[in-house]
Amino acid sequence: MAIVHEQLSPAELAQSLRLSIARLARLLRQQDGNSHGPTLTAALASVARLDGPTHGELAAREQVAPPTITAVVTKMEALGLVVREPDTNDRRVTRIRITPAGLEELEDVRSRRTQWLEAQMGELSADELARLSAAADVLVKLTLAPDLAMVVAASETGRR
């Protein structure tokens, strides 16, 4: 099904992208094949990406309250997906580390999502695939915007 978007205004394009990206993200999450839920899966991915965050760092990254992240970490730990370890420099600080089972779970989730997306892309025409490929870099740039905003906000807070 080819949907042609004529020259859209920035507001119309933003609305179209927001809806499409949200639907795509939901469909990808539905491929997870586990009963852990999106919050746990996202937190597990952040633990892997951040390489040993504290509870506070993980809560900030996931944009949830500290009690929420504590409950999520407790559940991940009970499932054997993460372990809590004391920081090597400050034993008062606890670091969250992904386990081999957690890495395996994360790889399984990512693999399922990628396989599903690849199958959907198999239904696209050569022209649609070329346009999607050309748009991929721009979408990556848009995903970096929140990280840049957090860096700017942190630097501005430090100046006050």
C-alpha cells in the first residue's frame, strides 16, 4: 500500500511521523515473545548500553521514578537478567550489570524485532526501500536529539 505524501508542512510531517513511528514502535514491541513487558525490556537494554549504571542513572535514562526502577531491577535480578554489584571505587554505590542470561534475552528480543521488520520490508517496492534507506540517517539524527538536549540542559544547570 503506497501512501504518497505531497509537500507537507513541517507540522503535518511531524504529525505523520509521530503517528507512524509510534505505531511501528508498538508493533516492534509486540514481537518480543516474552512476558516481561516493555519497561523491563527497555531497562535491560539501557543496563547493557550504559555498562553498569547506578539505580539513579538508570532511572534518569528510563525517565521513571527511583522506586519504579528499583522494582524493575528487583524483577530483572529475580529473573537472572542482571546482578547488583558494589562500585569498585565507592562501596556505598551499587552498580547494575547485565548477566549472560540478560544478554541472551536482549539478543533474542532484538532478533525477533529485526526479523519481523525485515519481513515487513520484504513487502516494499524497490523504490520504497530506496526511500526508506535514504530516510534512515535522518531518523537516526532525530533519535539523537533527546541526548543532545540532556547534555545542553546539564551544562546550563552547571552554570547557574
